Amino acid sequence: MSRGADSGREIWRVNSFTNRPFSGNPAGVVPEADGLSETAMQAIAAELNDVSETAFISPDPDGEADIQLRFFTSTMEVDLCGHATMAALFVLAWTGVITGRDETRRVRARTPVGVLDLGMEFDGNELAWATMEQLAPEFAAAPGADHAAEVLGLPRDAIATDLNIGCCSTGIWACFVPLKDLDALAQVQIQPDLIQSLWPENEELSGVYAFAFRDSYTTQGRFFSPPKYGIFEDPVTGTASGALGGYLMSQDRIADTVELIAHQGIEMGRAGRVRVRRNPNGRMAISGQATPVFHGHLLA
């Protein structure tokens, strides 16, 4: 068997935003990625082709942060990924790189959108929850809001009228479409080639998030990306969940002092949940759990 210079590096597969295997959102994690070229990182992410994103952990080259995180889908690098960040933090705990006991450890991570504050909440000596602080939300109208029903393959009367269709970014732009009920959410027939029509001028639009309310502070949603990302439907989307919280607060649907529980992946059979809140500094934060599925070593 021929082994390359990168053989022996650990690779993990982790299910994020859940504490049960075979649910939530799967992510790849390479915990010792220093020295890997972009070409190598892209090749590894593509090899894990049924995982939407893979996180690569390395030392921060500037020494300002504790770690550096980069994220690759099977086709391209992306600026930020919530569920892969959760997975990366849990791998750091499982491998003993970061430990704690009945405490919350703070970790600063350099990402393509800047240095972010992360949290690791230990119950005993086990990591129970991981937290990622995102950027303060930015808002924009969806220029193609009139196309939303067509994009989702739904009749126009499936769209809720008490909220405006709009876009929000807490690091990555997404457009949010409120639906009248969970039945409408289950009936979505996404038209991937039309997603970009919600905001044609924004090449950084990551996708459309359709959702309905379960109760006052609990949502259920589905997230779909344009074809260029190589992701048809994302099971549980951390970055978009944080932006969902900002979007709802901007429309006075929920107060900025409450915690939103965002459920996702149910229609895919990969249920997961994200805790979303707004920090006193105005930034959004998401929290989640994770469970390992397997890990091994790169042989190529």
C-alpha cells in the first residue's frame, strides 16, 4: 500500500446538533491540518462527499487566536460553518487537546470571517455543549421575494403573511421564508436553480431557509443551497440558525432576550436542534451538542 506524506492524519465524522448517532448534521473534522495545502483540504472534503462541510483545525498563523478553522464542502471553501465548528470543538475535547471540569472554556478561533469567540461547556469532565458566537446580524430585503413560493414549489397561500420574507447574515447571507404551518414545510419541493433568484446580485447567498413556528420560541425549518455549493438540503444549519434568530428579532417576532430553539432535519430523518440567543454585545450565538460516528487515519 502506497502512503503519501499526509498519511496518518486523523479524520473524524461527527454528527452535530444532536446527541444521538445517525441524526443531526454530519461533519468531517481534521484536527491536525497544519501543513495541508488548499488542494489537499479540498480533496479530503470531496472524498467525504456525503458530508456537507469538513472543518480543518490548525494553529493560528498570526498567534492572535487559539486555533484556525477552515471549512470546505465537496466543491469549494466556505467562510463559516456552524455545525462543523461544533464538531471541531467536540473533537478537541474528545482528543484531550482542550479539557475542563464543570466549567466553560473560552476558545478564540480565526475563521475567514474573522476571529470568533467559542465556548465549551463541561459537565464533569465531559463536553456537554459547544457555543459559537457569530457576527452581529446584518439585514437586507430579499429583492426576489415574489419568487419565494416558486422557489419552494409551494402555492402562494402557503407563505405566512405576518412576517416579511427577508435576508440576514451573521457571517453568511441567507434568505428566510416564513410558512403558515408545518404541513407546508413538509410539502416543499425545492427548485435549486431558482434559489439565486431571491437575490440575484448577491453571489454570496448561501441559500433559502423555510420555516414555521411550533410555538412562540420554537421553530422547525429546512435549508436549501444553490447548486454551486454541492449541498441539496442541509440537515441542521448552524450559521443560518443564528441568522434566523437575528431575522426574527429584527421583525419583533421574538424578544432579543429570549432563547430560540431551532429544529431542523426532521423531514430528512436527521433531526437536530440549535439553541440561539443574542449576546449583550449584539452578536448572535448558537449552541449545540455532538456525537462521534467514526474516526480513522488518512492513508493516501
